[in-house]
Amino acid sequence: MTAQEAEKPPRTSIDELENELTLALRQFWWLHDARWYQGVKKRFGQEVANEINAEAIRFVGRRVGSWYASREGAPDVCSSTALRAVIEEMTRIMTNEGMMRSHTEPDPDGGPGVQTVITEHFALRMLRAARSLEGYDCPCLDMRGGWFEGLGVDVRDENSECMRTGGAVCRFHTESA
């Protein structure tokens, strides 16, 4: 072990960083985001709200990805196991089980890559309650794209099913580029 390594504090897992205040702050941040979206929609229209929402979430996603990479190092996403772990960590940083239920799994067709399946998402629930679901463009691919940019990894990420447009779940396929 080098002197530099001995000086570094041991890494803390995302689960260990979680606490009641973190959960509350995360929920308040998402509440702010929802109210902000509604305000932009009311004043400037849904198209503008969708566009700005996508830009903002991509920016946040990049910050989350670069924060994670500086903490853990740039991941090697050539392995589907490593790619799954990174997607799960990024999801865990930005939300929790009370806000979104999701899991990752190997490609069901046996191909390269990973599938992310979201079975419940609070944002869609809130948009439905606010009667703003119709016309809303999900910024999920923008957020995820920001993660991968911030991590400095090159992946292909596509959405094949979306609850907002009538899908039973939201489904993403991600693989190394």
C-alpha cells in the first residue's frame, strides 16, 4: 500500500451514505423539480417545459456520473455485470425504492448488454395526479445519457417500452458501444 492509499479514507457504499435527511432532501429536490416543470408548462407551454426539463436532467445526470467516477473511478462497462452495477448505483443515487421501483437483468434474448425494468415511478404518478401526463416527454434517456457522459463511458441506451405511453413497464436496453 502506498502512502497516498493509506491516507484515503475507506470508501463508503451508497447504502451507508443513505439516511433520513438524505431521503427527505432527495424527495424535496424532486418536489421542486415537479413544481418547476408545472410552472414552466403553465407560463410557456408543455413543449418548452419538456425541452428545458430534458436539458436540466441531462446536466444533473452528468454531475451525478462525474461525482461517482471521481469517487469510484471510471467503470469498465464492457462486462454486463459491471454495467448492471453502475446502472443500479446511479439509480440509487438519484432515487429510492419509495420513489421508483426498478431492477436490472441480463438481456432476455441472451445478447450483450443489460435490461433495466422500471415497474413504478413516482413522477408518472404525480404527473397523472396533476393532469399533466398527456404531452409529457419522459427525460429518462437524457438522464441516463448524462450518467454515461459523466462516467466517461460509451454505451448505447434505448427505451423499448414506456409506462407513460401505455407500456406495462418502462424498459431500457443498454450495452457497451
